[in-house]
Amino acid sequence: MNKAVPLMIQGTHSDAGKSALVTALCRIFVQDGFRTAPYKSQNMALNSYITVDGKEIGRAQGVQAEAAGVAATTDMNPILIKPTGESQSQIVVHGKPYKNMQAGAYRKEFYEQGLQLIQESYSRLSNQFERIVIEGAGSPAEINLNDRELVNMRVAQIANSPVILVGDIEKGGVFASLVGTMQLLSPQDRKRVIGVIINKFRGDVSLLKPGLTWFEEYTGVPVLGVVPYMNDLMIEAEDSVVLSQYTSKKDASKEIDIAVIRYPMISNFTDIDPFFEEPDCHVRFVKNAEELGEPDLVILPGSKNTIEDMMFLNDKGLTNRILHLSQMDKSIVGICGGYQMLGNVIEDQYGIESSHTQIEGLGLIPMRTSMTHKKLTVLSKGKAVFGEENIPVSGYEIHMGESLYEKTYNPFIHLADRKEGAITDDRKIIGTYFHGIFHNDYFREVLLNEIRDHKGLDPIHNRASFAQKKEEGFDLLAKVVRENIQLDRIHKMMIKFQEKGTDN
């Protein structure tokens, strides 16, 4: 079997739109008849994805695999870095925790091992697929890091891949960032850049043409597309940098106000995505008691450092405010780390996440959580008990804590071999390790209709399928990108580069 033809997308900086463009190209290549896979050698993110064999990879690569219509594997993201605190991260290798490392130690001690992992994983993918769309990270012009980098031009060299450089025009200075990045690349790496794409453009593209002409004349590198800013696409975000676009203020035009606590180590906040598609819901992310107000639903999302984020709740006055809201019969849902915060005590005797060994939780669930070295990563299915309803649900679990109940409680989800989570008799407090619980359409409908009933509002039935919205998002993203890049030219350049490499 012939090895896959690769294409790498690199950016001038983080959040230039690399992940979205890789997602689009995965769907486009599949639409055009190529068996396609995404690849990112090393991903630093707290939003993760569980593969069918219970392994953990970056969420972006899992979503890109969905866009490509293939099952995600750890070869698509062999190294995942999950920050746990200042300059320290958990290193996940092929979906399983390897060890916690400081940034300097990682660069010094892990480089050779990481390089081998990357070469092996890419080689396996290349033998299974016809096209591989590779995503870089940050910028390839980080000259202080390039001697031991494992995610940009080093990977392009391993894959013998051409590179398209992406610049984000929305933030301004796109030509300066593109030109500056090109000039800081080594001559050999510069030869890999077959063109650039300007991303997130708003307005009349004809007004941009003088700049495009200047850029091509100045650099000798073609502009292969100008992709418009796309709003309201149901494509999951990779990391918390995107949260800055969301307001903390209530939208009075929406009937249900949902407040998500944005603590420093927030993780897997894509759990919240389905609410953005609901016509009666407004979602806002809040950092302090003043912003919280009196929402109808408070969500405590996942956390990579539960004790530190619980301390954040205390420091920002959120603990007392959440407890006051619970007395007002407001709905409160905690997921994973947020679930642990709902309990009485969180312990970390072994320093797995935090240097603090113990902290009191919110005390809304009679539970004590102890951090353990064993990490559970699994896809799960069960039935959520919600009043008289027994609702089939599916999701995924990623946690290192073991939660034990200190007195009788109502389990929230019944699985084949165990019971999981907790729910109060009045259904106002729910805690669960199930990430993706809100992606279950009927459960989301029942939960929201209970809130509507509490507010004296009529129920809304047959809400839109989130999975269908997601597929429509992939197709729309692919359509917009296809219409605004020179796809035929890119494909010919990919083939030519594969034949000649940087000598062409």
C-alpha cells in the first residue's frame, strides 16, 4: 500500500484557526474520496477525548477524526500534555499517564523518547490512510524552542510534508505576522511552506487584494485562500483561549440563564456546547460572585486541579454564593472535578494534582474524594435516574479521584456493573463523572423542561439533535473552506512535494 500524502497546517500563533482548518480539510478530503486521518504529534490541552479502547487524546484530534469519519486512535495524538499547575503538566503517552513533569525537564529528558513515539505513530498512520492532515502548535518561529521542538517543522520533516501557514486577520497585523514567521524559519523549512491562508476575514475581500498581491511579490509565496470568519459553527474548541469570547452578562432575551464557573484549570468545557444550540438558553462563563448573579442553572465543569480550583471558588466568593443559590432551589450540576467540589472533602495525600493535601468542598453531596494514582478513562453507558424517568445516556469518564459516600445517597446513573454520581431528591443538585452528559438530547430536554416548569414556563419538546447539529457543522465548515481556498492547486502541490520534497 502506498504511504499517505500529507499536508501540514501551521499557524503564526495559537488560536489562528489551525484546528478548524484541519477539521475542514479532513472532511473535504473524505468527501473527495480519500481515506483520511488527522495527526498532531504533541498537544497541550485540557479538553480531551476518549478513544473506543479507553485511551485519552486531545479533543481536537478526536473531533477531527469524527469529521474524517474514522475511529480516533492514540496514533493521531501520541503525546498529550495536560497542565496541572505552574510550569508542571501531566504527560499522557499513547492515551495513558506517563508522569508529571516540569517544562524544563520535559524538554531535556523526554525529547528523544518523544521523537521516537512521533516517528512510530506517524509511520503507522501513513500505512493505513491515503491522506493525513497534520496540525502544528503555536508558531514554528519560536526560536528559543526550535532546537528541541516536537510539533511543528520537526514533524513536517518526519512526514516529508508541505506546510500551509495560517494567519488570523481578525486580531490585526496578519501580514506582519506571516512575513515575520517566514523570515524566522530556516531556509530549508521555508521551502516547505507552499502557501498561506488568511483566516477569520470579515468584509469585502476585494479590499484585501492589494495586500495579497504585495505579500506574494514580497515573499514569493502564494496566498492559497482567504477564509471568512465563521460564527456559530458547532465545532468543539481545543483549549480555554476561546472562552474569552463569551460574556459573563445575562441575556434577558433568553428564558434560561446558565452560568458556568470558569476556574483557572477548567477542563473539558465542551460538555457545555449543546446548550449553545438551545433556543431558550444563554450560556455565560463567570469568574467571581458578582458575575454569577442568580442563574437558573449553575454548572461546575471539569478541572485538572480540583483542590486549586476549589480554593479559587473560596477566594472569589463563589463558594458562599453557590451555597446561597442552592438554598434558593436553583439547579446545580457538577461534572468530574466539579462533581468532586460538590462533596464534603477533597484529599490529595500523594500530591497527584496539588501541593495542598486537603480542602473542604461545597458540602452539597455527602461524599469524600481522594486522589489516586490510578486514572480511569472509559466510554460509558447507563441510565440516568431523574424523578420517574430512567433515561439512557452515554458519555466518557476521565478522572483520578475515588469518591466514597459518607451516608445514604441517590445514585444518578445506573451502569451494568456499578452506580455512578449522585442526585438529590428534589433533583436540584446533580454530580457525575460522566463527561458528555448534556450531549444526550433527551436528558438535556428533561433537565431544561424541569427548569422551565420551575419558572412557570411551558415545556419545549423534541429539541434538535446535537449530534446532527455537529455533522451539519462539519459539512458547513468544509463547504465554506472549500469555496474560499484553491483546493485543486493545493492538491497538486501536495503530490508534487511528495515526489520532490524541499528540492522542488
